[in-house]
Amino acid sequence: MEKILYFVFAAGVSLFFNVSCGGNVNNEITVISREESSGTRGAFDELIKISDGKINMLFREAIIVSSTDEAAFKTEVDKRAIAYTSIGSVTGKIKTLAVDGVEANEENVKRGAYKIFRPFVAGVPGSGSSPLARDFISYLVSRQGQKIVVTAGYIAPNDEASVYSASGLAGKLTLSGSTSVEKIMERLKEEYVKFNPDVKVEINYTGSTAGIKDCLSGKSNIVMSSRAFKADEKEKLEGYAFALDAIAVIVNKNNPIDEISSEMVTKIFKGEIRSWSDVK
Amino acid sequence: MKEKIAEYFFLICSLISIGAVALICFFIFRGAYPAVQTVGLWPFLTGGLWKPTDIPPLFGIFNMIVGSVYVTAGACLIGVPVGVFTAVYMAKYCPQKIYAGMSQLVSLLAGIPSIIYGFFGMMLIVPFIADNFSGNGNSVLAASIVLGVMVLPTIIKVSEVSLKAVPKTYYEGALALGATKEQSIFFVLIPAAKSGILTGIVLGIGRAIGETMAVVMVAGNANILPETIFKSVRTLTANIVLEMGYASGTHFDAIVATGAVLFVFILLLNLVLGVINKGSKTAGT
């Protein structure tokens, strides 16, 4: 019996040392991305040219996480990580990189210097949309609506918005679309109902693409999308951007790098550059 | 009359659970059928590329099948020895004083929600592997360790019960013949409780292969065929939970089909369980 135990112990110890000595203190980049159908990933992949609209060329060994917060957390604990996340989710525990020398902030997005951002769009069918749906959208882009967008941590695209006044309409309004919009849309809905107490607003968070389908088939009155409409969608839907969301490129706090070129971001996310030593 | 009422009541209850299984079976395979029809069964099962949003899309789950098998095997390597030996300790060595507390703790282990295991893995195991071995820690190894701990309570409880169910005479007979305590346990007690222990292990495997949340948080979920245990891996369950929320059309059907494959795995496991229990009518079952 002792012999068996001794053998197991010895095998365990030797295996451990073999592996740990073989393990290298490397500088390999941990690439963190989101699942295929995430709106954030869709926007990011397109903006940094990981996807040409047909084929996605993301590094195959990239870690896939299921939410923005998880991406931030994994970046927080991994010294070699790089990820991207909505600017609203950036905390003090991670570092945001300037891309091509431009910081990711409201001002730079508005003046067009920071290129990695996406709009949050509310859309209605081009024909046959209800007055109520249009009224809700006019609230979204109004001064009051835009103020809520800013307090929620996003960027208001419309500085000179007009003031919204209650329409006195009544009825039921169904919205469907992106999960990324949830935080901001719940607040907007609350405030809108204060103006128009006779309106019931129901929101389903199904993802941008599914939301567009629902809206076109008449299952919902308004679609909320966390990406710009594609060409064929634009033909059938009227879209109104009510918020902008910068997508920040984030790294671990201990990463010495402060800025990165967009070309380098593309190469890292394609897996063409694997080591932090090659990042200039 | 009274007995009849009770009988029907029990019958209805059992029909509910059987009906649930039948319904799940029916809907998962019906839901999977369109995807298998579009993609083809063989390309679906053996394809190495899963690119649902590409044009044209690719739906191959081979890497994930292998991933699920790797991670489950890893969990067994860790969970089975630890679990079985713990059961031996609890059944034969453990002083009465410690036993109550220990038994409670094992039960507690079973009750911990899987997301908590995930956090534990993400905060402790993943960084540990990244710092001490190669890679970034999100790996087959991390998932195996987390799952190995998660299957412990199942294996321990079932094994312990079956060890205790072995007639005392077996053990005492071995001792009387001059065997040491260890010899009696390993050469008499464990073989006698074999089918019970195997049942525990198979139930543990079932838990490991079906576990989702904890695995998603530590496995990295890259859709590759891992070459080493330090590489990332995506399991069938991870693939479902990652993309379920957004998917539509063929993509959605393909995810349901992924679920169907998982379901087949579970059915096979149950078949194995049936064979084990049928094959041996020894003590401990």
C-alpha cells in the first residue's frame, strides 16, 4: 500500500515540476473578445476591420466572454490582456488606451477624431408607423431625452435639441432590440411615462438583429439597435441616433503602454501580433 | 376506493415527470432537425469552424464536442480519486466527531451555485495558471479543476453510501484473514461497492458535461482544438449559452442542435448507468 501511495506522490511531484519548469514567463498577449452575435463586437470588428462584412478574421485563440463586464474583469486580473468595451463600462481598475493618439472621450467622438464608436439607433418602419412611436422617438432626441443619455454615461449626438412637451397620446408601445441599450432605455421610458401617463411602454431586449426583424414584421413598434442599420435595413427603416457609445480599447492597469495605433489593434485582434514586445 | 384515489394521484405525479422528459426529447430533436437538414449531419458534427455570422455561415461543432470530452475527462482525473478516497475516509476512518461536520460541508459543496464556482475559478485558478504555467490561464486545466471540485459531492455521497452498504462481514472477514485495514478496504470493500461507486462517477460525469456557467467563466471559450491543457477550449454548453440570446434563423437552429448533441451524450451516460446497475447485483447498489 505504501508503495502505491509513494508512487502516486512521486509521479505527481515530477509532473508538477516538469510542467512548471516548461512554463514560460512569456509576454504573450491575451486577446479578449465577445461572442459572434454581440452588438459591441459587431461594431468593433467592423470599425477596426476584423470583419469585411462577410468573413470574420478574429484571432482564433481569442478568449470569448459573454458580457462587457466580464471583459473588463478579465482585463483587470490578467496583466497581458487586451479587450474592448463600451465606454460606459470602463472603471478605474483598468486602463483605456488612446488610439492613434486620441483619447476615447465625448469630445473626441463628437469632433470625429476618435473613430471607434457606434450609435444607438431607434427605428420605425418607413411606412405605417404609429404617431405614438414617432412621439416616443421625438422624446428620445429631445433636450430632456438627451440629458438622460448623458447622465447614463453615453454621448448625446444632438446638442441643439428642442424641448419636448407632452403629447397627450394614449395607448401601448412595444419596443424590441439591443441588450446594450437596456440601461439607458429603462430610464428614458420612466421619464417618458411621466410626461404621458396614459401610454404603456413594453420593452423586449432581444438583440439588435432580432429587434429589427420584430419591427419589420409588426411585432413591435420601435426597434432599438446598438449598431447603425445596414444598407438593406435602411431602405425599410427610418433610424434616429439618440446616443453615441465610444468603444474603448482596454488593457491591464500594469501595462506600460498608454497608446496604440489602430493598425496595431487590428493586427492584435487578428492574431498577427502575439507578443507585447512587438507592440510599438 | 381510497386506495384508488391515492394510486391515481401518484400515477399523475409520475406521468408529469415522464411527460417532461418526453416533451424535452421531442422538442429538442424537432428543433435540431432544420439545422441538421441545412448544414448536413456530418459537416455539423465534424466541422472545425463555427462562424455563424460569416457569409456564408459555417456551423461545425467538432471542436466543442472534443472540448466537452476533454474538460469532462479532466474533471474525472481530479474528481474521481479525491472523491472516492474521501468517501473511503468518511466511511471507514473518520472519527464520529468530525463526521457530522464533514458530511455537512460536503452537502454544502453540492449546494454552492455554479456561478460562485465560476468566480472562484476566475479570480483564483485562472490567474494562478497564467502566473505559474504557460498561456493566459483560461484553459482546459482551469475548467477541469473547477469541474473536478464540482463533481466531488456527487461522487462522495454516492460512493460513501455504497461503501457503507457493503455487509460488515466482508470487511471483518478480510481482517480476520490477516489483511491490513488498507488491504481490506482496497481489495474487498471497494470491489464489493464497485457498482455504487461507478454510479457516483457516472452521475458526476453527467454533472460535469452539463455544467455551463462555471465553465464559461474559466475556459476562455475560443473555438479551437486545444493542443495542450493550457489552451482555451469551448464546450457544447458554453456555445449554447454564449450565443443563445442573440441567435436567429439557422444560427438558432444550430444552437438547438448543439443542445441535441449534448442530450445524446447524457442519454449515452444513462445507458452506461443502466448497464452498470444491471451488470452487477452485488452489494452497495
